[in-house]
Amino acid sequence: MPDTVLPHSDHKILVVEDDRTLREALRYNLVAAGYEVVVASDGGEGLVSARHDSPDVVVLDLMLPSLSGIEVCKALRRDGSIIPIIMLTARDAEIDRIGGLESGADDYVTKPFSMRELIARVAAQIRRMQMIRSISQNATDEILDLGELVINRASRNVTLNEKSVSLRPREFDLLTHMAANPGRVYTRDQLLHDVWGFEYIGDTRTVDVHVRWLRLKIEEDPARPKFLGTVRGVGYRINV
């Protein structure tokens, strides 16, 4: 069963890592940073813990016994979970990063990494979720109506021509952020800061990947988008 450490903290982090040395280092540093920490040593155990221990963030290794990090991530997203997931990848290869994002991960860190960077990313994910909850509680316009495309912020539901559209958590956040200000042009760096909650080490391709995925789901012709437009040399906007 997962092993739990309980310092004084309002936020719980689940670490799923099969390498004992790294797992213990992550636990030690996260506890030192003031978090409650739950650890699991394989994907199956991690999935059970994610479903039952209600973590605020999951730090998830890509390569795990029992179930891979990709499989764990996909299972949580199928459950409808929007828990932020930070994927740990062993190689600085685009296929690993894209695979993690496609499975529903919110962020990735390539090994070897500094504990300071990992903890900063955990904190950023917690701030992002706090912001999302605040917006949901305080928004005067829970419904963003773009005509054929309707976004319900409270239920996190999107419909296109009255048919439900299944979006990953970060896809929903990105779409909602831009849809709240239709016509406004956002640079990729602005979107990284506003939606991801921190500077993504200049990897603006992350925004492009998520925009591409969104267009495949909400546009009749993704090559000629009606809703999510490109402003060449600048960034993206929701067309009005």
C-alpha cells in the first residue's frame, strides 16, 4: 500500500516512481517544502492512490512496472479527473514529451532535473488549480456562448452544435481562457504563463500542440479554423 508522510500542509502530493532512491529524494524534498506526500512504487499502486487519496498534484514517472505512466494518466483522465499530473521522462526526446501530453499530463520534467525546479512546477500546478476554482466560483458568466460552440465553466463541459466535445483538462483551460476574451490576441508566451502558470522554459511548441488538438475537436476544417484563429507572427485568438 502507498506510504504516507503527514507534515503540516493543506496540499497533498502523490509521487509514483519505481526507483527507490529517486522516490525517497522526491519525498524528502517535497516534505521539506511543506507538502503532505504519498508515494507509490508502481503504476497500479499509483492509480489506486490517485483515485482514493485525493492528491492535489501527481508526480508520475513515465516508465513504471505494472502500468506505465501513460496508462495511469489515461485512466485518470477517463475517470474525468482533472488532478494536475507532472510526468517524469527519462529522455529529452520529443516523442516522450508529446506522448505524456497526449495522455493528459499537464507538464513534464526530463531526468535528470533539479529538485528546486520540480518543486516550483508542483507549486505552479497548485496555483493554477486554485485560480481555476476561484474563476469557477466567482465568474458572473459561467456560460461562454460562441454560437455553435458553448462552454460551461462550472461543469467544464463543451458542446459543439449541441453535441458534447471531450477535452483534456489543459485543452479546456486553454480554450476557456481565450474564449473569455474573444478577439484578443495572445502570444504563446502569454498563454504559457496564463494557462500553464509558469514559464515553460521557452518551449512554446507546447501551446502549438494543444491548439492543434483543440482544432481537431472543435473545428469542422482544422486547416481553416472558424473559432481558434492564428495571428501570424504573434499568436492565437478566438475569432469573433
